[in-house]
Amino acid sequence: MSQPQDPNQPQYDQQAYQQAEYQDQYAQQQVAQEQAHEEELPPESSSNSSFLLFRAIPSWGVSLVLHTAILVILGLVILHQQANSQPSMVSSLSTDDLIDEIFEEEILEPIDTPVEVAQEVTPDLQMSLDPVEEVTDSEPVEVADDVEAAIADVELVEFGDKSIPDVNLTDSVSTVTGTGLAGRGSQSRSQMVKQYGGTKESEAAVAEALKWFARHQLPNGAWSFDHQKGQCQGRCGNPGRLGTSFNGATALAILPYLGAGQTHTEGNYKEIVERGLYFLTNSYKAEGIRGNWADPGGRLYTHGLCGIVLCEAYAMTNDKRLLNAAQMAINHIVYAQDPVGGGWRYQPRQAGDTSVVGWQLMALKSGHMAYLQVPKLTVAKASLFLDSVSLEEGAYYGYTTPGKRPATTAVGLLCRMYLGWKKNEPGLEKGVEYLSNHGPSKTDMYFNYYATQVLRHYGAEKWTKWNTEMRDWLVKEQSMADNHMKGSWMVGNGHGAGAGGRLYTTSMATMILEVYYRHMPIYKTQAAEDDFPL
């Protein structure tokens, strides 16, 4: 698939080069003409004596003067344009300082350079948006076990008002039965909770969290990291700083519903989820067969989260109205990958960092489980990026360079698991040991989110020890006071807590407690998630 040229790439050097080339050709033509007709020229008159010195200079001298002038002009043009160009992303911070800074902005702080993003879309919804009533415990729901993704003609019945390209984006996806999300169905959920270490208390905590999210949905179907808007009216503390990053906040609010098996077609939260999906399907920037869900502050973080939501919602319901939107999100991730290093960062085609790579790979994995088109080359390049930031056989991972930090190591190891590493891989064994010894964090929910998934998939005694501490601490720390904050979390000041606030922290905590059934286990016979294309 050909990839369009990055519109943000500076063009001044190419234009200046072409200008110099044209001037060079013109000078050479002038010199050639002078040499050809030199002897035919009439004698110089006294009136033209001011040009005698010029005529006395040999033709090579004229060429030298012209070329020198051209080079001086070209240098001045480039220096002037460089002085007015955008600031460099290079930082003098150490690797440790840089990762702390960037994770502090998780999902995240607006950068100084203006980024072209889609304007916030708040369509006139064609559904009732009355205030949400209190919802009782979730009723059992079923997850679609058969995703019919090989379609000859996609019926473009729009989920939202925004037009999706009238083209079949999934004409070559394969038809496969079963998905890696099957554990979310009512028949298997309770069994998996018991099998992998959940409790009645942890499930009750998830149920309360879903109620909190329902109370904080905005009238247009979105959520905001500044959760004090809407019905809350400031009754819950700790709002996030990224109040205009609606796509990112909405994605993080919908993910816990999908993790609990609640979709827009089944469950007690059908209307809540439908409103959220309706907002997302109307709040992207169409770029050909790509859809860009980045919004201010979130950048590719936001897009990756929205991609996960759209792919999971489609995979769980087989709702064809979501199919093209999900594939468009995948297409943008493919386009935005760094063509050299294989990673992703804030804007398309930038050299990657491990944090952004983690969200994009999770979105690609969700697309793969939904049987969408995920190019093998894209996945292979992502693996090369992980190689470039790893240490000691892939046991430890840094941010943009090789390193050994808990959060990036957890991200890197989970990506390796999805990319096909076997359980006995030396680097995986050593890395899991490192995370296990570190233990759950009391301040950093981002680390806990990724590390919990790594330990859960790895299993054995390390998972039992980790899960007991992680699960019981989260249940204990959930706000259970009889007020508007009931069901939410706000603990510590770790990565993302300041930018995303209570909504971000509650989303991560809820998904950690859903780890028993969110995804089928990787290292198990006939697991549904061990066949990522390579």
C-alpha cells in the first residue's frame, strides 16, 4: 500500500535546491554562448569601456563568480528558513528525566508546535439524550463469537452523521470464527474470574466504576478529563488538565464498559455505550481511506485509544456500521508509523517512543482480533523498534533508547508477548522476574496497567502473588463514600494522573480489575491471541 507524503515535512531545502539548479543551468548556457560567439563580437567602443574588465575575465572566471553568488544566496535562504522553522524535538534531558516528564503528561500535554487536528465535532444527536439514571448491576450479556468480516459489499449504514468513504476497506480480510474477547461473555466471565484470581469484591468494584462513568457522560455522548462538567457540577475532585481532549477521555471511558462485556447492543449500559460510540464516529478527521482521531494534547496516544475502542466494539458486536471506521483507524496507524525505525510518537512518521508504540500495537492487535487488515510489514517494523530500545535479550526497555525502567519494560514485554514470544524466551523470563520483584505501584496506574497484563499472561506463582496484592489494594482504595465520587479512584501522582485526573485513573484501575477476562490468555493451548501476523 503506497503511503502519501507527510504534509508536515519541511519543503524549503528541495525548493532552494531546484532554484539553485536552474540558476546553475542558466549560467552554464551563458558561458557556452559567450565562448561560441567570442570571436564574432565587434571591437569594443569607448562608450563600452566600463565593461572591458568584465570582458577581460576568462569564461571560467565568469562561471566561478556566478556559482559563488548562487551559493551565497542559497545559504542565506536556507539560514533564514531554518531560523523560522519549528523547534527541534531534541532535548538535553537525560533518559530518566525524559521518561518521567513524558509520562507525567500521559495522553498528554499539548506540545508547543501547532498540530493540525480535527475540530471537535458535537453533532446533533438523533437519539434521546435525557439525563442518565442510576444503573443497577450489569445484566449478563453475550459477546459475538463469530465475526463475519469477509464482506463482498459493505452496507454503509452510518453509525453517526459523519460520512465514511464509500469504499470497501475490508475486502481482503479473512473469515475466522472466535475472537480473543470471548472471555467477556457471561458464560465464560464468571468462570474466568474464579480461575484467574478475581473475587466478588473485585467484580463489585468494577460495577461501581461503570456507574461512576455513566454519571459523568456529557450530553453529547463524550466524556472529558475535566469530569466536573455536566452532571457532576464539581462534586468530584481531581479533574485532569486536558479538558479539551474529548476523544481520549471518551475512549478511556468506553473501554471499561467493553471490558465488562457491555456494548451498544447488549447490557444495562447500551445507551451509554451507544452515545459514546456515536460521538467517536463523528469526531475524526477523514484523510482518504484513513481516519485521524487525534485531538489536542492526545496526539497519537488519543488515536491509538480510539482505535482500540472501535475495533473491540466491532469485534464484540459484529455491527457493520462500525466496520469501516475501525479499518480507517487501523489505516492511519499504518500510515503514521516511522518508516525507518518502525515506531510511533506524537505525530505521524516521527521516530518512535515505547509509550506511544504500546497503544498503537494494542490497537493493531484489537484490529487483528476483529479480522481487519493489519499489514504484516507494519507489525514486523514495530518489532524492530522494540529491538532498538531493549537491553539484555529483550528483558528491559527504555523510552527512545535502550534502558531499564519499570513502566517501559512492562510495555515492551506485553508487546513482545503479543508479537509471538514464547513463554520460555530468556528475555521474557528475566523481564517478568524484574517486574515481579518491583511489585505493584501505589502511585503509578500506568505501570500497574501494563505490568498486570504481563504477569497475568505469564501466570504461575508470580501472577498469584502480584494479583493478590494488586487486586486487594485497588478494592481498598476505591472511593465508596455515599457521594458523587463513589466508584472512582484517584491515587498517587504517577504517569498521567495530573493530565487525565480522576477519569484516567478510574479507567486504568477498572481495566486492571477486568484483567481476568478482558483478553483470553496468551500462553494456553488454542489461545486466541498468539497468532499476530509476522
